[in-house]
Amino acid sequence: MSYKFKQLLFDGLSFVFVAMTAYMWILNPTPEEQIEKMFFYFQMFLGLYVVGIGISYYLSHLGFVTLGSKLFEPAYKKKDHKVVRWYKTFSGWQFLIVLTVLFIVGLIKTKFSVYELLNIDGFQGVIRLFNEITSPNLALLPKAILNIFETIFMAFMATVLAIPFAFVLSFVSAKNVMTGKVGYPIYLLTRTTFNIMRSIEAVLWAIIFSVWVGIGPFAGMLALMIHSIASLAKQYSEMVESVSDGPIEGVMSCGANRLQTVWYGIVPQVILPYVSFTVYRWDINVRMATIVGFVGGGGIGTLLIQYQGQAMWPEVGTIIMVIAIVVWLMDQASAYIREALK
Amino acid sequence: MAEKTKTILSVRNLTKQYPSGVKALKGISLDVKEGEFLVVIGLSGSGKSTFLKCINKLIDATSGEILFYDDQSSNNANAVIDICKVNAVSGVKKIRQKIGMIFQHFNLVPRHSVLSNVLMGKLATTSTLNSLLGHFSDSDRAEAQKYLDLVGIGDKAHIRADQLSGGQQQRVAIARALTQNPKVLLADEPVASLDPATCHVVMDYLKKVNQELGITVVCNLHFLSLVRQYATRVVALKDGQLVFEGSPEEITPEWFEKIYGAGAQQVHIN
């Protein structure tokens, strides 16, 4: 019955969204009023959610197929439905209405404005900026090159130092390795930790580490390393989960213990994808290292933010040029290496 | 010939129910005699594979017992082990060491060399640290090479395992199992993914292992023609139950129909 539960939650949410949008549109409260009455809106949200769930339940009782049930119902139920054109189905209209309302709310929330986009003053500003950036100040080139080396090695060290941690953790967080009463909780714990670590952006880690070890490339490298450990461990462990069982069974049948089974049954199957992911991670880290530099992580990013703050656009142009060339080269190189590894 | 009548495995009321609710084995009882070439036949899904994997604990049986008469020369009471009751890691390791297995899809480690694959038969007797570093003793290496020579691919020792043909891979798997010095060799559909010609080569090596090394073989097979040629005794499973036990010659067309269902046709491999 769990699909029914998902259906009710989904349909309820789609109802409450449309209903509350309509309410807001009619009363049109100011942002101040909205902040003030947030708790009331929350109560209203819960109330309408219950109503929405009730409606969904009643509709499927009457035999309508709502969008929620269409999404979540199991395959054996899907077989029973005839093929009907979408505009003759309830779920089709539900989808259209929810999507339309989402789009309209999106336009309002992002203050979408065609007028601003076509404003001639703003456009001339961009042209001036563009002209300055495209006439780079080459006197800065040696300094930019020196700094991009810092960035490249930040990314390199972050990747290399992340490998041993990620390698070990990848087996601890793979479902097919961590079985049994002890293993499964460990799997859940490590997976959740990785997801939390990854949801904290490298930029935030850089802020944390710049307080800890001081502003500079070391802080940026540590930030990238933490992020790389979580990302690599997750990608690695997904590889571990998709290995074929045959070699594992074969090694186990020889009387190997758990560690031997992992080493001989799993590692040979995942080692190439691991290398491939790692090369790609270095490539990603070079790009992220630039961003990390914006908040004090060292490297070319720090240099860029200094000149951007002073609106020295020709210098910014030089830096952007150097970054673009390096990122392009890294991208090509990593693509070639990964292709060769297949 | 009195030796041959000794029981090495004694299976009693073995059942296996999978978490999905499927009952693969519904109370199997049979004896495996030392030194015999026992073939298990039956349709796909009759429980043949489950039966074999229960013996070396790749699958844990639900109930019943499998008595393994490990060392019959001594009067030690510990020489009889109920495989179904063994749960400790060391116990499972000991059983797997003495009961080797080969598989339909060979289950070799593809990126390792043939020799390295065969040396995996020594994992149970090598320390974890040494095995992770790939340090195997010279005598282990010599033994691995000896069994590779025995199955006729001694010259392929340093080739990557996935570069070999199917039949050669299965021979590597046999060598791997032999390196364990097992008393029993389980073979789960060893020729089902091989072409008819290679099929006989592999079966001949199993026969050689059985006759020259005296290792008891329990083998799942599809083809009845192979059964007649290689088996010393046959059992048949149908829907998780034992429906036939006897010599290969005793499988008459009537029995064939009973085991495989009415309308089944015999396929011959020559």
C-alpha cells in the first residue's frame, strides 16, 4: 500500500500548492504581511494538505487516475489502463495546471522582466564591460600564470589526498559489501554522512577552513579535499554496488575471508572506473578551486576577486583568459584519459 | 573397493526457502559416497543450484542437516561436521576449503592472470596481509602451476584470465578448486555456457580429477547424454524434491518424462 501513500502525499501537495497560490493571488499580501503571518500560512498549508489528501482519496475512490497514482502505481496496475489521449485524462489536466501555476509563480518570484532585459542603458553597460575585458592587460599575465599553478596544485593535492579515504570508505558504504545486522546500519550511517558532506558546498568548507588554518591555498585545498572525499566515496561505492557477483562468488568459494573477497573479488572490477572518476574529479576540482578562491581559498580565484572588486576589467579579462585556457586543457586531457581507460 | 562405499556427505531433510517466499528445496535427503561422480539433473528452477550452494554455504539452508564426514581414518568425533549448523567465519572457511566449487560462468577474476586466479585457491591458508600483498609461498605457486599443467593450460599461466576462451576459463576454475586440495568438488552447470565440443574437454577433466585424484564430484547437468557418459550415479530434482536416484542406465524414457515433464525432447551431444 505504500504507493497509495506516496500518491496521497503527491496529490495533496499539488492541491495545496494550487489552492494557496490562488489565495495569495486574490488577497495579494505584501512581503511584510507574508512574513508576519507565516505561522498562519503554515497552519493553512497543513489544513489544505489534509483536504488535498482527502480529495485525492475520494477521486481515486470514484475511479479517477490522479497524477500521483499515475506516477507511483506499480507496474501490474498500469497494465489495466487503456491508452487514452492525455487531454481526456484527469492526470493530464492535473499536470498541466500544476506546471502552469509553477511557471507563473516562478516568473513572479524571479521578478522576470522583459523591460529590464531590453533596457538600452543596461545593455550599453555590458558592451563597455565586454570591451574592457576583451582588451586584457597582459602585464598581469605572469602573475596570473603563477596563480593558476597554485590552483591546479590545490586541485591535484585535494584529489590525491582524498583517494585513500574515499577508497576505504567506498566499501564501507556499499550495500552489497555491508550486509547483515552490523553492516547495514554502518552503510546507512556512512551514506547519510556523505550526503550531508556533499550538500555543504566546497565554498562553505573553504570559509570554515580559512578560519581554521588561515586564508590561502591550504584552506582551499582542504575544502576541496573534504568535498572530494564525499563525492568520490559515493561514486566509488556505486561502482562497488554494480559489480558482477560471479567473481565474488568464485573467490568466496575458495574460503576467502571478507577482506580477501573485497580485494580479489571486487577491487579488480572497480579499479578502472575508479581511476576514471578520479581523473574527472581533478578536472572538476580545478574549476571548483577557482570558485573556492573567491572566499579566501587562494589561487587564481583570490586574484580574480581582488581585481573584480576594484572594477579593473582589463586585468579581470587576463585572469579569465588564463582560467578558460587551463579549464579547457584540463577538460580535454581528462576526456582523453578517461576514453583511453575504457 | 570397500573404500568407495563410504559416505562423505549425508543430506537429511534439507529445505531452503528464499526471503521472497519461493521454496527451492522441500526436504532433500541423499547420501554422497566417497569417490563417486554424482550428477544432479532436473529442469531450471528445480533447486539444483540451490542444493549445491547449500553444501559450501554460499547459501544458508533453512532447515535440515548436511553431515560432512571430513576425516574418516581418525576416530575423532569432530570429524563429522553438520554444515548447516556452522555459522562462525572460521568454520565456513574450513568447509569451503575442503569443498571446492566451479560455476556455470566460471567466476574468475577477469583482470588477474591465470596463475593469480588459481592461487586464489590458497586464500584460505594464506594470511590476510600476505594475500593482500599478493605474497604466496613458493610451494603454493608450484602447486598452482602443477594443477594448471594437469588441466592442460600450464603455458597460459601469465595471460589475463579474460583473454582465454570459455573452455579454458573453466579449466582454470577447475585448477583453482584443486589448489584448495578439496575432498569434494561441486560443479554447478560447468558446461552450460560452452559449445558442444569444448563441453567434452571440460567434462573429461572433471572425470580425470574424479578418477586420478579420487576427489568426489557432485555435478549439476542439463544434458542427459553427458549424464550417461560421465556419471557413476544420478539423482533428479523436480520442484525441490528428489524424484529419482539410481544409475545412469536406469533413466528410461518413462523416467525422463517424469523428471522433465511430458512432451520434453532429449537433446544429444556427441
